[in-house]
Amino acid sequence: MTSSSDIPVLEIQDLNISYYTRAGEIPAVIDFSLTVNKGETVGLVGESGCGKSTVAWAVMQYMGHNGRIKSGTINFKGRNLNELSGENLRRIRGSEISMIYQEPFAALNPSLTVASQLMEVPITHERSSEKEAWERSLQILSDVRLPDPERIMRAYPHQLSGGQQQRVVIAMALLSKPSLLLLDEPTTALDVTVEAGIVKLIADISRKFGTSQIYISHNLGLILEICDRVFVMYSGEVVEEGSIHSIFTWPKHPYTHGLFGCIALPTADKNAAPLKPIRGQLPLPHERPRGCNFGPRCDYFQAGTCDVEAIMMEPVIGSQATDHGVRCVRWNQIEFGTEVAHGDAKPPIEIGERVLEVERMQKYYEVHDRSIAALISGRRIKLVKANEALDFDARRGETVAIVGESGCGKSTFAKVLMGLECSTGGVLRYEGREIGNLPVQKRSPRQLGSLQMIFQNPSDTLNPSHTVGGQIGRVIKKFGVESDKVKIRERVLKLLDLVKLPQDFYLRRPRQLSGGQKQRVGIARAFAGNPSMVIADEPVSALDVSVAAAVTELLTDIQREHKTTLLFISHDLSVVRYLADRIVVMYLGQIMERGTTAQIFAPPYHPYTEALLSAVPIADPEVSKREIVLQGNLPSVLNPPKGCPFVTRCPRKLGEICERERPPMQMAAEGHAIACHIPLDELRKVEPVISVPEEAERIHARQEVGAGED
């Protein structure tokens, strides 16, 4: 007789899900099977549109009016969820099965306090009294390490930061101590430091309550850190599954191997070992090819073998992981080698003369304080120091990255550079001319065209009613590059070729494009005015790894051809390490550290840089990393610390000197500056955060694994 403890928490068998539209049936998930045991964390990875979230919605039985489970079973603790009544499902949802969504603000009711929304869970599912519900809600907010839980309870969602909102959503999901927790990209929109804290928090609380998890993400580094097993999905079906060690050490499916080639691992180099994007695009559900769905994009496709019949999942014979399976008929014939595949080597970009000089630049905002205390003291106006004494430069053909958490002043500097804001003080000189006090309205067409920007979300910056050709052509005409209609069209078509888009996209509108295609249009538009500098504000953070790799390589190719200076704004140090020549680390409007990429990624570090490096997930099990999780949130910009801006969160704080005095800028090497009170000799003794084994050791380790599978 099977005991209840032996029954899996979730068991999905041969699940097929379709959506029904006017165009007919759209098969979203095909032949999906998965088992989650008690306390286990299973990852679902793959590109957008592969069916990951559809599986989660099916578990929650939230398929929408046009979604339907055609066949298969979803058993939760031995009960088939497909057969339960609406009333029984309501008892389980939010109680035994909870879900954490990607957008916390969309998951919270803006018109209700946090207390109302948290207390609803125990009151509805457990018939708790209001007093008990209040106490439990207060306790769970403490468990998710939110400061001043009573203030949070009385607050509305809009009064909290993004990280605080996400912690509230996590608290709500964990309040009923669920047996199963579904997490759908819960940290995508968060800073890496906040992400690291939240991931550790979920893991700690899940261990405390014995919660099982299904973690949906396209971030393979994150999956490596938190999951026990992983399922790789492509076009509605699982193409590879197995333990974390087996999948990450020796992937067998060409698609899984291709995903690793798209990630900026420490071994990648934009010149010597560039990323290798997966060619082509995910097929639409009604356009799937015969045989292997990945066939049209696969470098190992063999006609007459891969396109004959449906490909079944089969076990990887001889694998050290007994549950390693792959959906590929040629997996045991393909020699992937001992390393992740990279693209062909490219010549380095030649660095030219200095084009941007920033000296002690400041940008302050005035905020009117209408509180009674301000009225009594007479101090009605406060200054928000968004940028304080910034010092750095950039050269032609160089990529300079500005990194830091949200609110550190990265985007404010970009606005001043673009002329959308004017500086308060200091020098901002571009191509020999001061532009800090020159608003965009007073800049010449040439100045406007020479400084262009690529935005994080192309959907918000492209006009939905205008064609792609019209939007790019408008830039060419506006900046005086061309005035003749025929020549404008010719130049637009050349730009579409440059960003590797078909020329028939000229007449398409944004709604007809994918996210990666829209971003390519944004890049084409940015380069339409012949810019000498492009500011890229998180241009790949919202994209799948395969699309992000393609966009990243596109940027470097265009930069190599046109000798463009690239100012790259990001909080993702993996991409920054790959792309940047030099890095500027900002915190609360000030520069904490600046130097070459090699200098920033090796000791001595500023303690904040050290924490940023530790927070970046790395999708390589052979790379070791020290764990440093920052506590607390960024201080208020209205009331920043008097001394070092990082003092309230610094794990290496010396004492009162850090609280009283602004840290000096110490030169660790030529061009490498660190703003810290800790002596350089002490900082040099710090162990590296990221340790990459020697090449020989890496090859030997992989050969041992390969020998075990023969």
C-alpha cells in the first residue's frame, strides 16, 4: 500500500492543451509529462511562446474562456484537478497551490491596503478571525524580511518599491503554507541584488515549510542556482529533461546546447569567443514542421531522419542521471565537443579619441516638502541629488557600461546627455562642446542625430499606427541625412539589411513583429541619423536569451563597422562583462568604482561592486561564486546618508568614519578608481567573487563526465 508521503505532490501525464480561435485550434502544449515530489524544485526553461506559462495556468485550472485541456491528467496529491468542481478548485487555489506572478503590481489590487489583501487568504481559506489573520500577515511580512511590517500592512501597493511589492506577493503566496508554489518569472523586472535576496528568501521559506516548487524562467543561471531538475521546452513540448548536474554539464539536445551558446558566460569574449545566437525563430503553433519542431533551426538536422515522424522522448543511455531524457533521434551521433559552442572570432574594435568628458557633473531636482515639520522649520524645499560629482570619459569605438540598481542615477545621466534634462553643475562635454546646459530644443539636427538612444521596451517607443519604414525614414529626414523620398527609402532598406530584417518589413506595423524584431527596428532607428554615440538603456533585459544574444551581436557588429561609441546602461553584469571595455559602478547618484572590465571583475573591489558580482546568476556549474546578499533597501534620495552613500547596507563598514565622511577616490591602478574608506591594501586581500577553473581543469572535468556516459 502506498503511503501519502510517497505520492508525488504533482504528477502531470501526457498533457495536451489547445486554444480555440476564429482561425481554428492552436495546440499550445503537446505530450507534456512532469512529476514534482515533496520539497523538490523543478525548473521550466525555454523561449517565450514555448508553453511554460500555459502549463502553470493549466495546473491552476485558469485556462481562459478559449483554452482547453484536450487530454492527459494533472494529479495534485493523487486528485485529478481536471475533474474537480469549481468549488473544490477554489478551496485548493491560494491555499494548497499558490502562484507568484511576473508583475507584482498587476497582481496586487491598487485600491486595497496590503493588510486587506494578505488577511483575505487565511480568512477565506481557513476561516481565521481578523485578529489571527492580522498577526499571521504581520509575521509573514517579517519572514520575507520587509522592514517595518506594520507600516507595510497599512500601505497601498503604489507606496511600495518594486522589490517590496514582489515580497508582498511572495508573502501572500506563502501565507497558507502551500504544498506547491508556481513561480512565473518572479524576478525578471528586479535588480540583480533584489533578485538574489528574493531567490534566497523563497528557498529558505520553502525549506521551512517543505514546499514544492515549479520555477518558470528563461534565466538559466537562476535555474542552476535554485532547481533540482530542469525541463527544457521548445514549441509546446519538452525536448530535454534531467537533473541540474546532467543538463548543465552535458546537454544532449541541440536546442539546449544552443541556449548555452547564447549566454554570456565568463568564458565568452565578444572578439575571441562571441555568442552564437540560435538562427531562425520559434515556429507558430499552427506552422510546426513535420518531425522535429527544432529541425528548421538545427545545425545537425538530417533530412529523411529528423522529418519523418513525430519524435518521442527517449532515455539517455549511460547517463549518470537516471532521469535524463531527450527528444532527438540523433543525440548519440552528435559530437558537441568539450566546450560551449561560440561564434567565429572577430577583429577587436579600434579605440579612438575621447568623445565624451564628464567632470564633476551634477543633476539636482527640487522637491517641495509640505509637511508640518518643514513648515515650522522653514525648510520647504529639498534637493534630490540624482547625479553627484560624476567623473568619467568615453572614446570613439569604445563601450562604456554604467551599472547599478534602480534609482542609482543611470537613466538620469542618460537624460542629461540626450538633452531631455539640463545639468545642475559640472562639465558635460561631447565632441569638444559643452552640452550639459543645452536642452534638446536648442540642439542642431546634427547634434541630435549624433546622439541616439535604444530603449529597454521597444513596444512603448514605436508608434503602433505607423509602418516600420515610415518611422525609420522620419529620423533620416528629420536629422537632414537625406531629403529625397527615393534616397530615404533606399537608406531605410539598407538599415533593415544592417539589422538583419527582411526588406518587406518596410510596410509592416509594430503589432506584426516579435519583441526581438521590434528591438531590431529600434536599433535601426537609432543608427538612422549616423550617430557617433548610442546610449543603450537595458536593451536586452526583456528579451529571451536567444533573441538577446542576436541583438547583442548585432550591436557589436554595427559598432565595429561604424566605430560608434556605445554607452551601455544595465544592471546585468554578465552582459556587461561580455560587452564593455570599461565600467562605471553607480550607487545613489555617485560613482563607487570605475575602471576597465578586467579591473572591475578582479580584486580590489568596492564592497558594492563585490555584492553586484555575487548577485549575478552564472549558468555554469564549474564556476564557483561567493554569496553576498545585501540587506535592506536603497536609502531615500530625500534623506541620503551623510558619509558614504553605501554605509547603510555595507557588509564591510568600518565605523563612524563611514557615517560621517564622504569616502576618498583611491586609485588602485591606472584608470581604476574606488571610492571607499577601506585602505587599498585591505581591499586587495579580498578573495575573488567569481572563480573560473583553469581551461585544462574544465576540459578534464568534462572528459570525465563524457567517459562516464560512454
